[in-house]
Amino acid sequence: MIDPDLAFLIVQNARDYAVFTLEPDGRIAAWSPGAETIFGYSSHQAIGLPFAELFLAPDVAAGIPEAEMAKAYRDGRAEDTRWHLRQSGERFWANGVTMTLGDRPQLIKFLRDETAAKLAEDQRILLLNELNHRIKNTLATVQSIVENTLRAAHIDTATRSVLTERLIALAQAHNVLVAESWAGADLRSIVDQALAPHITAGGGRFRIEGPRVFLSPQQAVSLSLVLHELTTNAIKYGALSSDEGEVTLSWNTAHNASGARSMTLLWQESGGPPVKPPNGREGFGLRLIARSFGQDGDGRTRLEYSPEGVRCTVNIPLSQGEEFPILSLGDV
């Protein structure tokens, strides 16, 4: 049991926290110096005030103060984060918890003013939404410029279509990142976006399995482009060019003795026509696949042309601090 004198000293000197007690009827019974600093009421003014005086009108009308007290009496504690009112009428954002006081009928409330953090977060979200809007418009503009430029140069339709599809794959990865506020992206979401145009009802030609994995933004974009190229190649030449072919996409995670995490992803085609390695110079798509997660030969990406079907293995470090350029392809 904490010493009462020590508890009193803590409450009296915790100026960053409002600490006050409530009678069963909801009136304030005790008021700390921190509560005076945060709410603006002196102890003399606050004692006897209804708990509801500290809430905004919509919350009062909805019975929030009474509900918070009822939950604290029922469960022993009630935590909330919401806007509150200072004596001046100014709103402030606060996180607090209301708790019972042992066998005593009173409740005790601890509350902290977190307005600065709330306003900073709101500003961050506002700027992020504006950035997302501008990026989406930029991608649409780039797509239009590329299409019109190539058409004016009399570039054949097939080439224009390939480039447009790659830009669309990039935009799809962007959409997944937007949903996660650019913190990264869930691998399954990236897979679903990349394969959505090609998956028939009931799963169709793809078998997909693997644990939940969260990728960095750079990794998400790179993998989205790799999956697009693999799918395009499978439709033209591989398993998806025949009615019987299918693709298995699976992945797993691991960590080494030092705790560094990694993921291994396998794209395996089967049931399609016999596979032959490409003749001559590799095209852009194959170089993108080989180099999206590092330079050739470093073991991070391996593309094999076995007769049974194309196999692509990708190993991606997941530890914090690992970053990759979105593309590192050298000269096209």
C-alpha cells in the first residue's frame, strides 16, 4: 500500500496531469494543482462542480459523463480520449482514466492534456492526404503524357499498352500505401491488387498462401511491379497462356541468430507449355524482376526457367533500416 503522504506529494506536484475525485452524484470532491493548470478552475471554483461541466455539450447531451462514471463503478476503470472544456470555453484534447478508490464510494480521475500531439497528428494527416492527392494526379498526368507522346511518335499499340499497364501497376501499389498512410503495406494487399484483374471467381488459376507480412513502401512498390511482370509473362508465354496452367504464390518469414527478419517468396508456374529460357538480350521486364531487390547475383532474386514452369524466388530483408531504391535497373 502506497504511503498516503507520498501519494499526496505526487498528486500535488504532477502538474502535467489533472487529478480529481468525484462523489457518487458526479460532483467534484478534490482538485489537484495540475487540474487547475489544465482546466483553469481554481480548487475553490472546481469543488462542487458537476463532472459534466468539463465535457462538450454534445457529450453531455449523449450522457457520456454519467456513462463513464457507471463504467468505472462497474468495471473498476473507464478510459477515454476526447475533447474537453477549459473554464475559458477553450477545447482541449485529453486522455484520461476514471477509477474506483478501493472500498470508498468516490472515483478518482487522472487526465492529461494531449492537444499539441493531436493537432500535430491532424496536420500530418491533412498534409498526407494532400500528398496522396497530388501523387495520384501526377501519376494520371504521367500516364496521359506518355500515351499521347508515344501515339504522336507512331509507336505501336502493343508497346504503348505495355507501358500503360506498368504505370497502372505502380498506381495500384500507391493505392495500397495510401490506405496505410505510407507506413508500408500488407503483402497480401499488394498481391491481391496486382493479381485482381487475372483472378477468376473462386480463386481460379492462382493458389496464394503465406503469413501476414508488412513491407516498407519501397519494397511494396518493387514487389507490385515484379508481380505485374511475372503475371504478364505467364499470360503471354507461361502457365496462364493455357487453360490447364496455374500459378502458386507462397511466402514464409524467418529470422537469424541476430534477430534480423526476412521473407522468402516463391512464384511457381505449372501446367503450362514447356518453358524455354529467353534467347538473346533480356528485356526490361526480366531485368526489373532480377534487380528490383538488389543487383544481379546477390541471391535476393532468382528467376529459373525449368521445363515444368517458371520459378521466381525473392528474398526480402524485413528488419528495420533496410531500404531499397524503388528501381535500380541501370540503362534500359
